[in-house]
Amino acid sequence: MLGAKVGRRNAEELRAALSRAGLLDKKHAIIDDADNVIIPVTSEPPRSMLEANSGTMIEADFPTRKQRRDPIELIREAADIPDRLLRLLPSKWERLGDIGVIRLDDALNPYEDKVAEAYARVLRLKTVLREVGGIEGEFRRPVSRVVFGRDTVTTHLENGIRYRLDVADIMFSSGNEEERIRMAGIRCDDETVVDMFAGIGYFSLPLAVYQKPRKIVACEINPKAHSYLVENIALNGAGARVQPFLGDNRTLAGESFADRVVMGYVKTTHEFLPVALRYLRDGGVLHYHETCPNALISQRPLQRLKEAAQRRNVEVLRFKEIKSYAPGVSHVVLDARINAHA
Ligand SMILES: C[S@@+](CC[C@H](N)C(=O)[O-])C[C@H]1O[C@@H](n2cnc3c(N)ncnc32)[C@H](O)[C@@H]1O
């Protein structure tokens, strides 16, 4: 096979020139040879290109470059289903730890097992769940069914934080990832934080692990989610900073004790504003989430917050769309400082 031998210093320049000229052999890997490298080529490059980089042509045996193939191609190959259905295999899926969640077209129903097995095999999943509904009820439970494997409990790693959860029973929205990561960067030194909808620690853990709050009161009403929250606090060494509270977030004692209140909930979050504002001291910060029709995004979240704040002053710090929630509806977050009435 043909290769261009070149000193290490000029290697990148020659490689780029060969690539631009369409002469780089991408099926084979570059050879490292002491002070030189040998770049595989598909045919002899112009002499001027070699000379410009002090390269010479040689014969060499190049190792084959491992081809990275799109997993969906491998899944299509692995799925033992009629060819006409292959195009229906979803090219997107959720992966939480070693568990996969897929949504399938009904035409694939007779082949559900085979399809699930193909995803499991190619993506190396211990269990595959099929999403059969949305996220339901006060506890925000996902509606899904196991279609491969058995064990639905896993540990999902995100941003250096380990979240243990039962994927069949507890939601974990990949669309909220950016927001979970943003919370990790919110300075809250020495603050008392109330996380009103803590779940398994989606926001409490990033704050506790990456910042130095004095205390985070993490409220969770679902005993199952609360028990994973307790486990995750330990798993991430956040026990000194996070106090899990099992129960309704409206039942905390006291008022004006929180420097920050996190309201990571959808649909009815506004109903909890009066209680959040009762906990928040003057000058404290609220992270208010809302699912809002797109046509109302520029007014409704702030309007609701101002109404709940009554005579207190609302200072908007930041407003952001987190994700599309449903057609024409967005999940947004408004950060605001609530100041005493001037
Ligand atoms: C699932 S989380 C929201 C998702 C999260 N923002 C994320 O990043 O994926 C919402 C949690 O609030 C809990 N919850 C709902 N109402 C509550 C209440 N009144 N008090 C405490 N927790 C509540 C639910 O059980 C659920 O676990």
C-alpha cells in the first residue's frame, strides 16, 4: 500500500492537504514511526505537495481503521423482522445507565420481542422498556412496559453525578439535562435552599455536589422517589448538605427562611407559588418552572409570579426555554429575585 512519510512537525499539514485533495485513505490508520508518521493515501499525491512538507512516498502495510458505524444501522442488521418494517425501527432512544427506553410503531407489535432484543444486543442493554404512554399524575410516573430483560433499576451517570432509579417507575427527562447541569453552576455558598419537587435529586444533587450550600431541604412526596433520593444522597456523598423530606412540600414549618427555592415541576407549578414565596426570604431567588403555551411565553410566567408575589418586587434574573413539552407548549424556567416591597 502507498504511504506518504513525513516528519512529525509537518504531518498535520500534509494530512490536511491530502484530505483536501481527496487522496487520504480513510480506511487505513496512520502509522507512528519514531520521528515520522506514514499517512496512507489512495494514489500518489502531486510532487509539489510532498516537497512543501518534506515528504516522500513509500510502501507500507497499514492497519485497517476501525469503522464506527451508526448504531441504528447495526440494529437494522440485527433485527430479525421483515425488511419492509426496518424503516420503522426508531433511530432515537433514551438510555439511562444500562437500560434503554424505546417508542415503537404499532406495526412492529408482532415483532416487539425481536426488536427489543436487537436494541439490547447492539446497545448492550440489560433491559429495554417500551414507552406506552406519557408521564402521569402527581408523582410524574412514566408509563412503560418491559420488553426485554427484567431488572428495571439502574444507576445513570450524568455530569459526574450518579442517579440510581427504577426506570419503570420514576421519570428521568433527558430534555432537562441542560437545566440539571446549569444548576450545578449556580453559586449558593452558605445558602438554605428548598427544592420543592426533589424527585431522586435531579437539582438538589448538582447543587450539593458542585456548590457549597449550607443546607438543601429536598422535598419529595412519592415514597419510592424519596427512597431513591436518600440512596442518591449517600451515593454522591452529599449527606452533609442535603436533608431529604418525605411529604408534601406545602407542609414545611416556618417562613422567610430560604435563600433559594427550586420549583422543578410542570403543569401546576403556579399553584405552589404562594407557599414558595412564603418560604423565601426577601432578597431570595426563585427558580420557577412552567409549562406554557408558546403564544403566552413572553407574559404568563412572569405575570403569575408577580401576582403571587403581591406587593413584593420581582426582579427577573434570567428566562429560558428548557425544551418543547408538547406541540405548541414549552417547558420554561424563570429565575427571579424577590425583594421586599420598596
Ligand atoms: C419528577 S420531578 C420533575 C422532573 C425534574 N425536574 C427533572 O429534571 O427531570 C417532580 C417530583 O415532584 C414530586 N412532587 C409532586 N408534588 C409534590 C409535592 N406537593 N410535594 C413534594 N413533592 C412533590 C413528584 O412526586 C416528582 O417526583
